[in-house]
Amino acid sequence: MHLVTAIIPCKNEEANIAEAIQSVSWADEILVVDSYSTDRTVAIARQFGVKVLQRPFDTHARQKNWAIDQATHNWIFLLDADERVPLALTIEIKNLLQTQDHTKVAYWIGRQNYFMGQEVRYCGWQYDKVIRLFRRDQCRYPEVQVHEEISTTGATGRLKNKLIHYTYRGLQPYLEKWDYYTWLSAKDRRQKTTRVTLYHLAVKPIIRFFRHYIWFRGFLDGKVGFIISYMAAVSVFMRYLKLWRLQEGEK
């Protein structure tokens, strides 16, 4: 059986870290990689006897790549603090790791998302998937500011069962994260978009709302579906507004 290291990157996740650690208790090694939390995250993690490492945060990709290099085992399972591994997924991963020969170096895992306490079945979130189980020596995160995803040197597969993802801890933390991520997204677009026009500020947000709410049937998720679709559209607007201001030299 192949051994696996579970990695949980975090900062100020005292509300989530205990359940996150418990959901990967099946791993042979658990690394909590903390970005110098100012709450009780580290104290709670140490109660479980896991290895806690701390590193100043610079980018999500660099933080995760550094964490991967600290792992003892060649197979890595990476879990965000707001995610949980249900029993069915645990069994599937353990059965997979019992196989001696692997033609795949990484596996996509779907996510079942919850927002404002409601399971989101549409809005495009039904297609959400991430690479979370992978070989340490053949996978790394590319240098982007946000929405980083693993790059591999080999073939990938997909697991049948899904992660549970709790995307919402309250309105204020959600809006703070939303603001932060739109700044990161604006920085990522600097080289791709050399000039922001009314098309970026007016047309693209409308297209994004239509895509989530109509094309991906977000209206079937009720009030939550409308909020997700609307905020997605506003995110596009804010991304290009912030990019424009960055291009104009505003700090």
C-alpha cells in the first residue's frame, strides 16, 4: 500500500481546523501548514498531535509548493480547511492507494458545495472539481495569484466520490475574501489584458450572470442561486475595475 501525506494550508481557521484534521485522520502523515494565524488555529491543531509548520504567506501557489516539499510520502492529499472528506471518498482513496502500479499521477475530485447553509446544485458549481490526490515528485502549482491548480507531468484520473466544501462562514468573512480574491485576479490579468474597455466593465459581467443564472440553471437554487450569480458578475466587474486602477498606477 502506498503511504500518503495529508496537507492542510491555513490561516485563522480556528472554526474549521479540528474537523478538517479529523476528516484526514486516515492519512499516514498530516501536515498543518499555517501562515502565522493570530487566532487559536495552531493551538487546536497541536491538540491532535499533527505536525504544524509555519511559513509567512506570499502566494497560494508558493505556500502549497513549499508544503509539498516538506511531505515524507510520495502521495499527497491536499485539503483546504473549509473542506471535509466524507467516508465514501476516504474508502475510495484507501482502496486506490492499495494498488501497487499507477498509470495516473494525479486525480481530480469533484466538490459538493454549500453556501449560506444551502447545498448548491446548479450555478455551474455542479461541475466544480479540483486535483487533490497526486504524486509529490510529478506535480506542482503554477505561479498564479489565485485559483491555482496543479500542473502534472503525467496522466490524470478522476475519483467517483466528492469532497464537501463549505464556502461561507458569514457575510463579513465572505465579502472580505471576495474583495481579496478580486484584487488577486486583477493582478493575474495584468499581462493578459493590456487595456480595460467598457466591454470588460459592462458586457463581460452581464455574460457571467447569464452563464451562471440561466445557462447553468442557477435560478433552480432559488435565492442562493441568484446571489451566487450576481456576485460572480460583480466579481468580473471589480476584477477589471481594479486592473484598470492598477494600470493607471494606483496603489
